[in-house]
Amino acid sequence: MSPRRLLILSYFYPPLGGGGVHRVLGFTRHLPAWGWACTVVCAGENDYWVKDESLAIPPSTEVIRVTGGSALSAWLGVRRWGGGAVTGRRPGRQFASLRRLGDWWLIPDSYVGWSRRAARVAASRLARGDIDAVLSTSPPDSVHLAALRLRRRQGVPWVADFRDPWIGLHFRAPPTAWHRARQAGLERRVMDSADLVTAASRLHVEQIGAQPAGTTGSGRTRTVYLPNGFEPCPSAAANAPNPDFFTLVFTGTLSLMPDTEVFLEALHDLLARRPEARRRIRARLAGAYDLQYEDRAVALGLRGIVEFLGPLTHPESRALQGRADLLMLWKPRGEGYRTMVPGKLYEYLDAGRPVLALIGVDEEAAALVRRGGGTVLEPGRRADLVAVLEERYLAWKAGERTPSTRAAWLEEHTRARLAARLAEVLEQARGGPA
């Protein structure tokens, strides 16, 4: 029997980089083993400010690129036309202004123009007749509106996949009551119209189940927990920390995260308390970042101690995780972010190095950290962070070294296992066995 074919709508796909790429890339790598070939409708190769040429697209994957159409791609185009470099550093104030304008005028988000174009391209691909199901994955949330348009015209089974909740409604306060109602209406329309909804956190699944059914569709939202997961990387755990330095490592995008500054200030306090540690402690922050954090590190006298590496390739990032004496984790604050389980958390646990997380102690991500043997501190508590960093540094200085250990339960969260679960979900969406 020939394999079924899944059409995936996802703005992010290699060579674009960043955390949003890996879930979709994992689907396309592993779904063929479960009888599903993949076609991906995604953004153009230069339509994001982070790229990772090391991410190999499976040869069997059909890739259809829809270039331009988003506010971000337009901004990047202006920068290139004006001779500006597109790097892993971004001026936070400019992006904050763009976000505020987008919240007012671009609903549900600044990718809505791309969504319309992607829907037309996907409809043309669907017309060939060999697509068995559609999966849209967000953020950005407007990707689901493209799938909704296809649903109305084509009637192909549709799974709406949420890596995070609807951002313009749950993560950022809508500017007016009208905007809130509009965002909520779009979210409800997607939930009601999709055959199945998948979500990367258990809390988000519970929140979706608690929402009242709308009137735009069947009102029978069925939601499945499908965590982010990871690709095992034995070489990450095989790396050894540099014995000459106590190395703190963070990997991932550094934007809209006040605990970045809390970490920098805590490190400053620790060095003021123990001046000799300036020769022994190094913090390496890998990933795209807002310039304000680098400026703050300089202002605190941390030049040469804290290094902002910018975006690394995924293998480089995994190797850096394996060389850490302590892996640092934090994320944006706020009630909406309680549902967020960063994909890098699974990679941290796979690396087997100690983890220190600045997140709500009762959050889902905190439970995973503790299950993996890590430590959780409430965000914003600078003095507590100083105390833990000092304790870990003194233990390291005394010659205590933590061996790499990887929990056996992580095997359930490999992307190969999760692709098998997704294949079952796709069959459910088509009306097959649960």
C-alpha cells in the first residue's frame, strides 16, 4: 500500500533556525516510518532572522516555499536592501514597537499576509488529489487560518497543532476589548473547525477542554497531548566540561525575558562577594538575543565573563549543552506562559548535565526539571539565585564534579516515539481507529 501524504503548514522550516523549527522537522523525519509522506508549505529561505544550515531536510520531504508576505520578512528585506546585516542580535526597542503596531493592525499576528498566500499555494497543491490530511502548526497563529480556508474549500481532515497557546490572546494583552474578542473568536473558530487539536503541554490541553464550545463548527474539540520532545544526541552527553572554568550555559532565544537580567545581576553579586571567581566562572549564552541584555552585561562589568554567542548551529548548541557545569533555564513570565514547556528543556535533560530553572515552581516545566533531577527557583528572586550559584561554584571549586546522567523515562519523549503518536492522531482525524 502506498503511504498516505500529510500536508504541513508551518512558517518555520529549515534552513530557518530557532526553537520553532525542530518539532516540524522531527515530524518530517519520522512520520514516513509510520506510513506518512510529508509535504511542507513554509516560509522562504530568508524570511526569518535566524538560520541554521546544519539542519538537514529529509530527502523524501516535498518542500513548497512561500516567500514574503509577513511584516517580519518585509522588515528583513528593508534591512538587506539598506545594507544592514541580519544577525542574531536584534534591537529590542525596535521589535517592541513593531509588536505593538502589529497587535493593533495585524490580527491575529504579523504573519497574516503570509497566511493568505500560503493558503492559495496549499490549495493548488491539494488540487492534485493525493493529500490525505492537513496539519497546521503554530506559532504563528495565522497559520491555522490558512488551514481553516483549506478546510472550507477542500474538506480534507485537519489537525491543528499548538506548540504554544494562541499568542495574541494569551501571551500578549490585546490593546482593546474589541481586539480581545476578535482574537478569541478566531481561536474558537479554529478549535471548533479542526478535526483534532494537539498541544505541547498538558496544561494547555486542560485549558482547551475547559473552554465552552463555540458556534462556528461542530463544537466538539478533541485535544491530544503531544509534547515537544527531542532528538537523542549521544555526543552531547559525551562532551566534558572544561576543568579550568565553572561554565554556566543557556541556549535558546533571549527576548522578552526579564530573568536574563536577573541572572546577570545575580552573577555580578556573586563576583562582588567572591572576587576570585572572576577568573573561574564563565557564562555562555547561545541563541538570538535582544541587544539590551548585552548592554546590561557590559554595564555590570561582566565583559569577558559573560559571552553572547548568537545563534549556533543545532549540533554546536547540543555540544555546548554537554560541556556545561550548570544549564540555565528561564522563559517569559506571566500567567499565559504557565503552559510553555521549552523544547530545549528536553535537550538539557538529554545532555545529562545539572539544570537550574528560574520558573514557577508549580508549572509543568518545573515538574519536568525536578523529574530530571534539576533545581527550580521562583523567577525574579535574585538573592536566592546568588545563593544557589555560589553553592554550586564552591562545590566545583572543591573538586566536586557531577557526572552526566540521562533519565530512562526520556525515551518516551524522543521525536521518533512522538511521530508514532502523531500517526495515530492523523488516523483518528481521518475517522480511523483511535
